[in-house]
Amino acid sequence: MPDVKPVGTPMSERDSKLPVESPSASQCWLVACLCADWCDTCRAFRASFDALSGRHADVRFRWIDIEDESDLLDGIDVENFPTILIQRGRDVLFLGTTVPNAGIIERQLAALRGDAAAVPIGGTPDVLARLGG
């Protein structure tokens, strides 16, 4: 069995290929930043995204390079960076380009977590399941 790292560890310490255990897949939250290594804006935003991850130990945060990990994003067309995906269980609740500001993402996450009736976006892949979590 692979060594599973806790959800709250900083992104730089996580092994992106290992699953993260969660209490229940239907309760698990994922915030993914869909970026590219060649994007200067993405590289500048990475530290802020990692810091956001450290403030929400109960949410899985994942940096996804759209070129290196395109298999995770089947059906998602990323046109601008950074693109943020917020998923609850199997339901993608937010998918869109945002300004590279962790505070905006944090407020969006808080709003979605407080809205039990948030409507999923249809036709999006279950990225969380593809990550093994």
C-alpha cells in the first residue's frame, strides 16, 4: 500500500500520484488549479494557492498541469489561466477562469460550501475520482 500523505500538507510536499484518504467520497471537496508550467501567471500564483491549501486541511487542493496530466481533464477545455475547478463529491460546482487571487478562490469555496443546494455543472468529468480520492 502506498504511503498516503495527509490532505493538509503543503502542495510542494504532496506526491501528486498518491490518493488521499477521505471520510466519504460524497463529502470530499476538491479545489484544483488547472495551469501550465510555461505560464508565468500560473507560476507566480502557485505560492498563494499552496498557502490556501494550508488553511483548509479538510479540503483537497491539487495543482494540475493541463499538459502533463491531461488524462485527468478529459472533456475540460482550458482556454485561460488560472482555471479553477471546485468539486464536492462527484459534482463539479465551479469551473472557470479567475484572477490569480487566493482570497477570491477562498470566498468562492466558502460560498459553495455554505450552499447545500448548489447545482452541479453537467458534462464535466469526475476529477476527484480520477485522482483516486
